[in-house]
Amino acid sequence: MKATSRQTVFVANRGEIALRIIRACRRLGLRVVCGYSEADRGAPYLALADDSICLGPAAANKSYLNIAAVIQAARLLDADLIHPGYGFLSENAAFAEAVQAAGMTLIGPKAEVMRRMGDKVEAKAAMIAAGVPCVPGPDRVLPHDPEDIARIAEDIGYPVILKAAGGGGGRGMRIVHEECELADASMLTRQEAQRFFGNPDVYMEKFLGRPRHVEIQIIADSHGQALWLGDRDCSMQRRHQKLIEEAPAPGIDRALIAEIGARCARSCVDIGYVGAGTFEFLYEDGQFYFIEMNTRIQVEHPVTEMVTGLDIVALQIDVARGEKLTLSQDDLRTEGHAVECRINAEDPESFAPSPGRVNALHLAGGPGIRVDTHMEAGAEVPASYDSMIAKVIAYGADRSEALARARAALEEMRIEGVKTNIPLHRELLAEDGFAAGGVSIHHLEHWLKTREGQENA
Ligand code: ADP
């Protein structure tokens, strides 16, 4: 790595997170360059980078997911570090290895740590060893013998859930309510796991009926220091896709969260984790149950930034460059409340994607409002990628002020040319259950079903 000259960060991503990374690099005084696909050629945020280069065609597997193309592009633009953002190659251990082999530094954990935490059975075993509470069920791959499988389910108690060890994106999971379903379900889940993730291993755990999704943000440096930066509640989900997130998680005992947070931070030191990361938990009846670790920056990191005053992307870059965290856990204070609404280019009723050109847009503003978006009038929303085009983050001294500001912001915001889920967010922010706080991960889908029923009545 160049020690004295200005270092270069290559952004191996697109859209709002590419812009977010560009901004962090600017603040740190680093040179920043981007790879883009043909579908993103001319995207306005590229003009803010020092340089950019085409990775390949629109199809992600030919551009943003093409490891050889990304490495070559980063080399051509003289990169020292590569920021993978979220999605795409961000949790791909083979990519992490390729970056290292090419003499560059990935802004993220080492390949072997990424691989270990990417295998849910191994991750669970590591967390149990570190004293992080997990969902009841063995930290082992499911055996093949039907009697052994039945015994494990019996021990856990029905209902149980079968999950792919290599799973992600809410796929490769199956709930089993009674023994007679078990054999078929194990076989099908194994087949799916092989098909989707190239790994037939599955494991079993207790199925929790109405949990909340609560997660802990951590940051760890390469000098043995790891901090937890507070918690988030991301229970407002549809098809396992988060729609609204907030920090902190409402109505949970702060002492319990502090204990879980400290264990997460300690486990980072145990496993040699360096970078930003998130420990995801299900929370039910006053208990936390670890489900997985995300070894990357997450979409919802801004709510944590708003309540801590930190720049998590800048911290990620600092620790990847070998710097020591100058903060200590005792310095960290969270204050107030923040809520994030993910704005997607999609039909607010049918959820069908709505790509196209944004003709006009008016973003919200005012005290406590932050909008992270790569959109401007004339920008294209390509059909080839995720439909999220903006994040509206509202901060307040407390939850009710954050929600009031979010409502006002969503009222004000206008995007024309593509359909968006802004009308859905307006309804959700006004909805009694969500406004009360502490809903389960099923709340949004139940609410949508009820609304549909009323419309059809
Ligand atoms: P993925 O990596 O595919 O997102 P996760 O392990 O994070 O998989 O689980 C995704 C979602 O599946 C969770 O947010 C939750 O809604 C549901 N889920 C996973 N494990 C359980 C469980 N043991 N009980 C109930 N729901 C679960």
C-alpha cells in the first residue's frame, strides 16, 4: 500500500451506497473511484468520483458480481482499497481472497472470517462459544438418519425451522409443525440449499412464533478493540425485506441490550473480526436469540449514525487502513431516536418494480431530516437492480418526535416518473400498531392482508 501518497478507494457498488462511500472518502481526504455497469453509465453520482470505469453489461453477474472485472478495474484505476458496500460481492469470501491476492485491501473482514460467519452453523457455534444467546437447536449440521432428525426435533419441541447453512435473502427455510412433515421437509430444504447456495447442509432450530428483529451494530479494529454502537429494530418487513428501521429498539430493557452488545463486541475480538458488522437477533418474551451476522455495512446504518453522531462508513475505512479506534465504549452515547424509511421504485399496492426515468423530485428537509439518495431529476432507475432509490431518515429527541418528522417528510417528498412506495410509508407511519412500537416481524404482512381484505369487502 502507498504509505505517503493519497490512497485510492475503489467503490465496487452502485446507487445510494456508492454515493455514501464517495462522501465518506471525500471527508477523509481519500481519492475515490467507481466501477459502473452499462446500465449506470452517466449516473449523476459518478461525476462526484475522481474517476470511474465500466465493469461490463447491465446484468449484475457480468458487472457488479464479476470478480475478475472488478479486480481488473480497481487495478486500472490504481486502487489501494476496495469498498464492496452491501449486496453484490460484499459477503463473498472468494472476492475477499481475490482482493488480497491482487495486493489490495478489502474494506471488510478477512476472507476466512467472512467465510466462517457466512456459514450459519459455524457462526452459531462461534456465538455459543462466545456466550452470545442463540435460538435453541444444535450448532451442528442436520444428520441424514430420519430417526436422528426426529429426535433432534423432539428435543427442541415443535414447531421447528429448517435452514440452509449457506442461506441468505430469506431463502432456503422451511417451518415444520409436526413429525410426519419432517422427512419430506428435510429432503426439500436440502435440495433447495444445494440449488440456491451450492451447499446442501441444513440445520434445525426452534421456530419462534412472533419475534421482533433486533440487531446490534459493531465496529472492530485490527488492534483488538471492538465496540458495539447500539441497537436497531428492523421488524417492519415484507417477505424478509426490511422496509422501516429504527434506533434504538423501543421498549427493551437497556441493561439487557448492553449485556448482549458487550458480548457481541467481545465475540468480534474472539473471532478476529475487523470492520463494521451486524449481529442479527430475534427477540421474543424478553430474550435475545442470535440468527446471523452480516459482515458488511447495512442499508439501515444511518439510524445508528443519527443517534450516535458517528460516521460508520468512515470508521470502516479507518479500521481497514489499520488505524486504531480512538473511541472507547465508555465514550459512546446514544441520544434521541431515528427512523429510516426505504423508498423503493415500485407500485405501492402490488409491489411490482417501476423502473424508468425520474422526471422530477422534491426531497424532504428541515430539522432532523436526512435523505440518502443517488436520484436527481433526469436520473434513470434501471430495471436490472434492487428497486431502492432513497432512504429518508428522521431524527428526534424521542421516538414520537422522530415519527412526527418522518410523517412530515414523507408528506412533503415527491418523486415523479416512476411509482414509489411513498404512499405506503405515509400509511404505515400513521398506523397505530407501528406507532405504539415493538411490533413483531409479522406485523407488516398482517396489516397488508387486513387492508387488502377491507378493500375487497
Ligand atoms: P437470511 O440470511 O436468509 O436473511 P436469517 O437467518 O436472517 O436468514 O432469517 C431470515 C428471517 O427468517 C428472519 O428475519 C425471520 O423472519 C425468519 N426466521 C429465521 N429463523 C427463525 C426462527 N428460528 N424462528 C422464526 N423465524 C425465523
